[in-house]
Amino acid sequence: MKQNLKKLSINYFAKINNELKIINKISNDDELYKAITLKSLGESYPDINAVFFNRGNLLSDEKISDEEKQKYNAIFLEISKQIPNETYIELSKITDEINRDKFALTVPYRFEIFQDLFDENQRKRIDIINFLLWNVE
């Protein structure tokens, strides 16, 4: 599992660094907002859904292929399968608490509207992998 998380971390930062390069290519005022948003992106470390799947939006001109989506979904699924059930349950409780706190801090703003919609199981898996990405050495 740690090896998969390390690979994921490398890809995560490669994607963020690629997007941050856009800041150096500002050519007009329309791009200024995008550059400021990207700078914020690099300082806030968005979740893996935003980095790997939420392409072709304000933050990125990159379009993600179905093959790339499948590749990352397979990695996420493999990582989640490697987590023992008892640990997964505990991680689920921790990430639920984090999400409640995040929601309380962001009301009335609803940042989740900027992310692709998908089922709750996938959202839970992504929340847990996010947690592990930042807490497993």
C-alpha cells in the first residue's frame, strides 16, 4: 500500500507543478484570475479528485482521457483493497469528522460544487486515500 501511495504522491505533485507552470505564462488580464487561482491551488493542496479527475475546468486546460481516469481509479481501488477492514472503518470515521469540520468552516460556501459528482463509495474512498496520502510515511 505504501508503494502505491508513494506513486500516487509523485503523480499528484507532478500534476500540481504542471498546472503551476501556467503562472509563468500570463499573457493578458483574463489569465490573471486563473494564475491567482492556480497559486492558491499550489498552496492549498486540493484533494486527489480535483487533481486527477477535475480536468478541463477553470484551473486546467487539460482534458483527461477515459484511459487516464481508469488508470487512477484502478490505483485508488487497489489502495483501498489493501486497507484492512477495521482500519478502513476507523479511517472512515476520521474522514467523516474532517468533512464535518470542513463543512462547518466553509458554510455558506459550497466548494464541493466545483468537483465532479460521483457515488458516495467513491467519495469515501477518495477521502480515505487523501488522508493516507498526507499521513503515511
